[in-house]
Amino acid sequence: MPSTPDRPASSAQPDETLTDAEAAYLAARDTVPIDASEGRDLRTRDTVRLPLQRARARARAGRAPLAVAAAVAAGWAFLVSYLPVALVMWLAQLVEGAGSAGGAAIIGLGAWLLGHGVPLGTSLGPVGLAPLGLAVLITWRLARAGVHVTRAIGARDDGTMRQALSVAGAVGLGWAALGLLAALLVGAGGGPQVNPARAFATLFVVGALASLTGALRTTGALGELATRLPRWLRDAVRTGVVGGLLILATGAGSTGLAVALNGGDASGMIGAYRTGVAGQAGITLVSLAYAPNAAIWAVGYLLGPGFSLGTHTTVQITQVSVGALPTVPLVAGLPSGPLGGVGAALPAVPLVAAMLAGWLLHRRLRRAGRDPAKPPRVVPWRRLTAAAATAGPVAGVVLFAAALVSGGPLGGGRLSELGTSAWQVGLIGAGVVSVGALAGAIAARMFVTGQKTGGPRTGTSHT
């Protein structure tokens, strides 16, 4: 029987290789040899630094300072929100070859401040009608600034309100500093009169609140706050916000439809300026910046209070009384008189939007947290009706805030009052959403229950 051959002399090489690899691994882990024979307390000696600890240390070392992150984020938000305004102002100034880059930059800074709600003093009187289209752009960029700063300082998913508030405060201070600088430049450049102190205070509030929305979501503090509320209250807040936004959407839709049906008049108003293609494009963009204002005023029109386009003017479904108006395309969508016939059914449109919000509430509650393999559950009546009824006041707050920021003066004289009554829109909107959401949720609940009980029964057949 053949004998087994001896192992080669190189059989010790794997042990040596393993020893070398272990030594390299321990060296990479920043190990320090510990000699227990010295009799010293091992707790006072250096020990191994774990890889996870090193990763956390590197992450802390890579975090940006809060002040630097806030300054960079605020500066970028300013560029993104200001440069389009300066371009629009330059295009709007192209009247018979007039307009310059420097003048457009100064007027653009004034318009940028106006987008925050900072009033401007002009030779025609105070101008405080903020273009909400620009305000939406500014709010969006500030919210993104809150997100970026939160990530830069390493507070993502931190879950603490303190981090979110610190981010909002830092961004708000940076934004207020930019507002103060813009106000000083507008005053020094011969533009409209701006109060620097008011500009600083207004932009701090806007910057802090807008960036707080992004910081709350990124840190996870918003979710922590939501979990502390009762479930029916969380459902009510969400449904109320959805109902308010749906009613605002009805105002936007009715405004767009009215302008589209009178497109010839709108085109004639733009052509009357004789400014060429570039100037007409600027006028069109200015009108688009004020389109959200017109949409909110249309909500007041649909809900009943109506709106005014100057002193001693009224635009309601049952009454229209206006005088001389600025020649802008949005004016082409104004009704020429009281509505009758099919137009009298327009007040029902917000109620339909509120019913849709109630139907969406039932749909979400029915599908929340269910097993995909099982049929949707039946929503309890108490939770459904409590959320639907409470959604009305939440929607009222949303509509009140929208109507409040949509109005303002456009100079002195008869154009010193433009907008709709905020408290009337909020109060009537709250009632409409409460009734509509209740009706929509109850109808959806009864329809789904009827479908479930009226379906075919399954069972074992006996022959």
C-alpha cells in the first residue's frame, strides 16, 4: 500500500501569511498593546477604536458649521429667486428702447422685497400688493435651504426640535441680512423708498418660517410632533389642508377659464403697450406673477364675499361695480355683470371640492395599514366624522392666510384697496369644508358598506 507523501516544507507559509494579515488588520484598527502585568488600571489605558466609532468621528469632522451652511444656502436661494425678477424687470422696461441693466437690477431688488410683503414707497403712493407667484418661488427656495443646511450640519433624521429651530434661526438671520442689504441698495440707487428696519424684520420672519418647514421634515421632528397628536386630529389637519388647497385650485381654474374665454381682449391689452416682443413678454410675466393673487380673489368670488379692485368697487356673483382699471391681461377675465343661468351654479364648485376632500379622507383611512392580502377595513364612524367635521376650521385657517397675503395697495387713490375680505373667506370656507367633507366622507362610507354587504356570498354548496 503506497505511503502518504510528506507535506512540503512550504506548509508553514499559510500560517505566516495569516499572521501578517492579522497584524495588518490590527494595525489598521489603531490597536495599542496592553500589558496587564504592569499592575495599572486598564481603564486608564488606551484601547481599540472601533470602526463604527471612527466613522462617526469622521462624520462629525466633516460637518459644516451652521453659520457657513446657512450663509451659503441663503445666498444660493437669493440668486435663484432674484435673477428671474431682474430679467422680468428688464424686459418690462423695454418701452421704446428704454431700460438699462443697472436700473433693472435696482427695480428687481425692489420687486424682490415686494415679493416678501415689504411695501415700497413710490411717487404714485405705497405699493404693497405682493406678487404671490414670486412669493411661492421664494418660499420654495427657502424651504430647500432648510433641507440643505440640515443635511450639511449632520442633523438629518435627528428628530429634535432644537436642531430644526437652530437651522431656521440661522437661515432667517442670513435672509434678513440680505434683505437689509437689498433695501440699502434700492435706496442708494434711486429706486423706490424702502424701510430697512422693516425689510430686515419681514425677511427674518419669512426666512425662518419657510426654512423651518424644510428643517422639520429633514430632521424628522415633524413626524415626532405628529405622533403626539390623536389620530383623528392628524386626519383632520391633513383633510383640512387638502380641502383648502382644492378650493384654491377651483379659484385658479375659474380664473384661467375666464381669461381663456376672453383671450382676444387679453391679447389686445398686451398689444396696446407697443413695446415689442421682449416688452410684451415682460408684461406677460408680471401678469403671471400676480396670477395666484387673482386665483385667491376668485375664491372670494365663488364663496360669496367677492373682491374689490379699488375703493368703492365690488365684484360679486350678484353685483359687479368697477371703474377704470389697469390695462393688464388678468383684467380681461373679470365678469361684465351678475351671473345668471348656468353661471349661478358656480358657488357649488367649492362644495364639490370639499366633498372630494371627504371622499379622499375615507379612502385613505380605509387603506391605511392594511394587509394587501386582506380586503380594506371598515372605517369607524366616530373617527371618520370627527376628522371630517374638524377639517373645516383647518381649511378656514388656510383660506384666511391665503386671502390675507393676497391683497394690498397698488399706489394711492382708488387703487389703495385691492383684494378680498380675509375673515369672510376663512369663515365661509370653514363652513363649506365642514359640510362638504362630512357629506363626502359619509357618502363614501355608506357606498362602500353597501357594496360590501350587497355582494355575493361565498360558502359551501350542498347537493
